[in-house]
Amino acid sequence: MEIPLVLAYFLPIIFLSAFIGHTGKRFVLYLLWGFIASIPVVLLNQAITSNFPEIVSMELNISPLIEEFFKALPIIIPVVLGSRNNNRDILVYALASGIGFSIVENWALFGKENLDFYALLIRSFSTSLMHGCTCGIIGYGMVLIRDSHKKTLPALLLGFFMVAVLIHAVYNLNALYMGLAGAIADLFLPLLLFLFLLVCYHVDLPPLFRPDPRDFDPPA
């Protein structure tokens, strides 16, 4: 494969590095997790496809669920266990995990297609940004809800997870069935998500979602 085409796959990493201004060991570890997460996703997708051929569309029904779960796993577990990281770090780590996953997926999906550099660049950038942002939504959701009452955490966590899954499924729906309009939508949707997360990165939103201690005080 030509060097420019390889660079097209890895451009999202450069983009993310510019976004955060630096990289560190944890950033690299979460990026590597994204690479590794593609393995169980591929195996599960193949197993489900072979055992349940009646499923209408793996890209809409199953893949978004499986992919978002494995991408966000290293983000969800520490928060559930009570580990506390810097709010911005969690968002960056989530983005890194999603983009790492997308690089391997893009390589598998587009590697056999005869795409020129610019077509590959656009598709790689769009899908990588989508994967990074959907995982970023889950990661930032963890930031917003980690101070909530323990009884509400599972429902809130499921809510952010399902938002990410829904966005992922809509992206796939556009790519598969909406033609040129879908392709244009898939180019702008990840950019809008990224702008939203960029605001979250620079604005301290968690205090707005912090529960009021008086809500849990016993009545006088």
C-alpha cells in the first residue's frame, strides 16, 4: 500500500493529537485498546451473522451495540469502580479508543477497495470521527453522572450508551440506504458531534448536572 494511503488511515490520530495539544502514555494505551477491541467485535459479528441469518441488517441491529460496548469498556469500568480522572482526560481517552477502533475497521473495510487518496481520506476521516465521537459521548456521560445517586447510575449509563448506539446506527443507515444525501449527512454529522464535544472539553459542564444534596435530605 502506498504511503499516502496509509497516512489517510492514521490522519485521525494526528487530528486528535492537535485537538488535545499533547499525547501521553494513557492516550496511547486507550488508542491501542481501540485496536484490540476490533478483535472481539469481528468474532462476535461473524458468530451472530452465521447463527442468526434472519437478522435484517447487522450494521443497524447488532454492530452498533457490540462496537460501542467494546470501545467504551475501558472508560466505563474505572468509573463504575469509583476511579476518578480529570474530566477532560476521560473525554480524550474515549475519543482515542473510538478512533483506534476505527482505524482497524477502516483498514478492513476499505483496504480491498480501489479508492484514491482523497476518497479514502474523506471516508477514513468521517468514520473515525464518528467512532471517536460516539465513544466520546459515553465517556463524557460518565463524567456527568458519576456524582449522581448510585441507584440512578445504571439507568443514566444505559441512556448515554443508547444515544451513542442510535447515532452510530443512523450513520450506518445513511451510508447504506440514503445515497448521496446520506454520504453528505455522514460527513457533517461527525463534525457536528465533534464541535459539541469540543464545547464540552472547554466548558465545565459537570457542575450543572451535580445533584443538589438537599434532594437526599430526609424530610423534617
